Amino acid sequence: MIIFLTASSGAAGGSSMILMLIAMFAVFYFFMIRPENKKKKKAEEMRNSLTVGEEITTIGGMTGKVVQVTEDTVTFETGEDRVRIQIKKWAISTTAKMEAAEAEAANRRKKR
């Protein structure tokens, strides 16, 4: 409010400042907030579509094959020693299918 009170050069100066603020917010939204929300939605869809037998990587870097999926947890086996680890779904970073699709998309971009 202080900015508006000190801008006593006329109504045109104040309204142009408001338009500039609105334009800055719109740019911020389309370049920062919207892509992040899309990324979160994609990750949530990936976590909800997990099936038994899929290869996963956790946010801690552990990899393994899914052996059980519940509403909010996933149990997976690591390596040949068949150690089973149970984690929350939010701790899954990627799946093998997702990594393959990203690599293929990166290769297509390089060829262009």
C-alpha cells in the first residue's frame, strides 16, 4: 500500500504498476508453478500405477523389483539375496519404464 500512496503522479502511473505486477505474476506462474504442478501430477500417477514385477528406483538410490503394492506402501526385493524392503510410495523416484521413455525422448531431441 505504501507504494501506491507514494505514486501520486496520477492514475496512469498507478495502473501501469498494477498491470506490471499482474504480468510478472503471470510469467512467474507459467514458467515456475505450472510446470512443477505437472511434474508432481505425473509422479503421483506413476506411483499409483505401480504393478508387481516392475523395476523401481527409490529417492535414496536403491533399486529393486516390486513384490507387493498396497494403498500407501510398496515392498520390493533387492538383488539376488532377495532382501525385501517396504517403503512409502512417495519415496519412489522412477520406474524402469519411465527411465526408458525419458532416455528415448532425450535421444529424439538430440537427433533434431
